[in-house]
Amino acid sequence: MTQPLASRIALVTGASRGIGYATAKALAKAGAHVIAVARTQGGLEELDDEVRKDGGHPLTLVPLDLTDYQAIGRLGGTIYERHGKLDVLVGNAGIGGPSSPLGHIELKPWLDVIGINLNVNFQLVRCMEPLLRASDAGRAVFLTSRAGGKAPGYRGPYAASKAALETLVQVWAKEVVNTTPIRINLFDPGPTRTKLRASVMPGEDPETLPTPDQAAELLLPLCLPSFTETGKLFDGPSRTLKDPQAD
């Protein structure tokens, strides 16, 4: 079986469940050595067991609270010491935050959402860019949502964080496109059968939604050395529906 990511190093955040879990599996199946990052040790171990059962390369499991920004820097140093480069970065970790009028939201939950959805990814950019530069075809993909552009009521922290993330990623893509082989894009999976989706849309039937595996199938090509577009937004399986719901 052809493995287009053989001998390549991939880092996935939020890898213990949902789309991050599915993406880590897809990258491993494509031949990558996956560094799987999440807060939940048990979820990471389940991921590793599933990859091994499928005959994939054992993963590097990194139980980590990503809001420990200094730890992200230390992780970058460890990757450099062990591998000397990073070929793929998937910024998947995110939280939905409160669904409430802005005036009713306390400062802490606002900061929590901005911290995970935006600040963590900024720190990943800072700490992983030198490693991606060491690759012959560094690829970075960040998960976003149409909520960032549509600004839906009662989803203020989430929408603001995704709008800012999209700007951050597009700025980074423009900064490196002419001087490095790094290519950086955004991926909007749309409504997907995940715990995050269920937390903000509790009345929705999850069986009507695409699975994380279906989303990962469309995300994977953005990670390949052969993929050369940059600074763009790509859609997941839900966006192929006639009238997809806004996130």
C-alpha cells in the first residue's frame, strides 16, 4: 500500500477524540510518525491501540495541557532533538465555550476560549515554524468554523476566536510563501458528529451528521507534500450538503 507520508513527522493537537483522533489515525495510516497531543491520557492510549491494531507505526503520546504555553516550547525543543524537523502540523484542539449573550458571559470563560482556540495556535506557530522550515515540504492545517465569518448570536467567544484564528493563519501563510516551502491552510469540517458539536447543539440528531473519519479523509490531502496551495479555506463533508447549517 502506498504511504504518501512515509518517514514524515506529524503533530496533531486535540488528538484524544473527535476530528483530531480521526486525523491522527489517517496520518498514521498514510505512513507518518504521529505526535499526538491532548490532555486526556486515556484517549491517547486508545488512539495508539487502534493505530497499532491497524498495523500503523506506534505513536508518540504527549499528555499536555496546551494552555501551558511554555510546555509547547519545550515540546518543540524535544521534537528538534529527536527528529530535527516537523513535516505536518494540525492545529485541531478547540473548545466551544458558552452559548450566551455577550453581556452575560464572565471574563474567565471568554479567556478560556480565546486561550485554547487562538493563543495556543499562535504559540504553535511561534514554536513549530523553525521545525517546519527544516522540512522539505512543511504543511500546517488549522481547524476553523463558518461561525467566525457569520458571527452568530450567542456564540460570541467561539466566533471571535475563529475569526481571529483565520486572520492569524492567513497572515502566517503570506509571510512564508515566498521564502519557504511551507504551505498553510484552514479546514472547516462543518457540523460533524463530535462531542463539541453536541455540547452546542444538544437537540441535534448526531446520526444526521458526517463522522470525524469522513472529515479526516478530506483534511488528509492538505497535509501531503504534493499539496501546494496555501492561505486558503477548505471545506469538510458537511459543506457538500445542499443547505449546511452554520456552526
